Amino acid sequence: MRKLHVISIQKAYLDIVVNQLVEIFGDEIELSAITLQELTMDVIAEQDIVILSKEILKGITRPFIPESCPIIIAKREVNIAATKDLYKLLNGQQILVINDTMEHAVETARSLKSIYFEHDYIAYDPMNLMPSNINWIVTPGEKELVPREFENVIDIAPRTLDFKTVLETAKFVKSEMGQISLMNRFYKSQLALAEKWNDENELQYKKVLVQQADKRSKVEDRKEKYNSLAVETMRSIIDKIEEHGFLEESLAILAVYKEAKGNFESFGRAKVKLKLRDAGITFSDQQLRLRLEILQEIGLVNARQGRGGTKLSDKGETFLKQHNEVASNEF
């Protein structure tokens, strides 16, 4: 059984090609996947077959490939099995094709025009402005390159080996399959890759949804947790504060940090002392530090290391608000 080596710069494309070749020739050849970085002198033997992902690799890899080894330059084609959304479009759509390079975008647009001839295609050139009056953007697995403001996006999955490359490979591996069987396996390989791409995208989409749900849940929990404090909790906080000093003084400290939070500022202890002095309360550095330690222990403020300063927590803001509301109602 002859060995077929596939060499590519990008591992992602290498995986696509190898998976496709396994679907087609898996029972006839032994396959080897090599990135350019992994290529060494002892990998490829005499009479092995080599597929290069690009013409430019021919000169780079020549010292590593024995003269007796056939070399096939892979050509890419749109994966027809992943284009059902294009099939559903009304005729005459203006479609912008976005790929990782302008050259690949042109190739993809040309392939799509040969299949879905009912539409007009423009290969996106990142050096130019985004064309106007575009109905759809189509990308072969490069959705991250599409500007976020566009919603009409169809991802047709990465391109695969074209049938001509498969025919050339079959000739060198001396495949016993007839052309009809080879074509059937080619279509099967495209379907397998399209399904794999859809499954991976769906899994990634579900992960994103879970992450977003977790984030929303934490925000909601946090809001719910400190939207209001129970009477028992309020009493417990007040008792804890009064064990170490006057309640009104701690309320004044919280009010200063509330002002800072509202102005998106961070107050150091020196500024807090000045603000408190304006309110008629005088603390030494030691007294203020001890008060802040108690307020942090209760969870009413968050003290950060370095220049982060001390900030009013959500719990502290709720406590201050509820206490002031109760105090105003008493009068």
C-alpha cells in the first residue's frame, strides 16, 4: 500500500484535506499529514506520493522530497454539500465573497458562479471600501473576517479538494475504483466535511449561548442578591458597625465612596479624609483604616491593592440606600 503525504502550511486546511482523502481512499492508501514546520529529511520515502496545498511549497519542500516521488498541487473547490442556503436564495442576488486572501476570494467567487450562476458575485478586496447594495455576504469558513454589522451572512464551510485533484491522486495511487465510484466517494467526502463543520459550529454556538446565559445569570443573581437587604441583614450590619464606632461616621464614609462611584472616580484615603472633614468628621489615618477594614469585612466596600483604591460594593450601595430611606421615613 503506497503512502500519501499531504503537506500544508496551515494545520486547519491540512485536517480538511486529510479527512476528505480518508473518505475517498481510506481503504487503498496510507495517509500522512505534515505541516511545513514538521517536515524533516527522513519523513518521505522513495515512491511515496506527495500532495502540496500550494504551488509555492514546491520549491520550499523540494530538498525533502525524493526525485522519484510524484507531486500533486492541490486545487480547491467549493463544498457543494454546504451550500444549501445559497440554493434557497431568489435569483439575481448581489453577493460579496469574503475569504482570507483576495486571491482565494476570487477563486471562491468563480467557483460559486459556475454552480449558482443565477447570482452576481464580487470578491472582497480589503484594500477597497465595502461595496454598496450587497444582498448577502458569503464566506467559506472565514466568518470571523466578516464585519459584525452584517447579518445576511452565509457560511459555506471551508473549500475542499476539487475533483480534478482527486482524479490525479487516483491515478498515482493506482486506484481500482471506476470513475463513477470515485465521484460518489468524492460527494460523500464533501457531505462528511459539511456535516462535521456544522456539528463543530453548532457546538461552538451552544458554548457561546451557555457562556452568555452564565454571564446573565451571574449578573441577575448579583442584582437580585443586592437589590434589597432583609431586615435581619440590615440589623446585623448595623450591629457590627456599632461594635467599632458610631454608625453615622461609617454611613458618612459610605456616602463619600457613593459619590466617587457615581462620578466613576477612585478616592484614596487622603481624599476621603478631606471629604469627611467637610462633613464635620475628623479621622486620623489609623482610625479611617480600621473603619475601612470593618466595612470591607462586612462586604460594604472592596479594597484593591496598589492604585485601585477602595470602592463601594453593590451590597454597600444597597445598604446605604435602604438605611437612608428608612431614616427619611422616620421623619
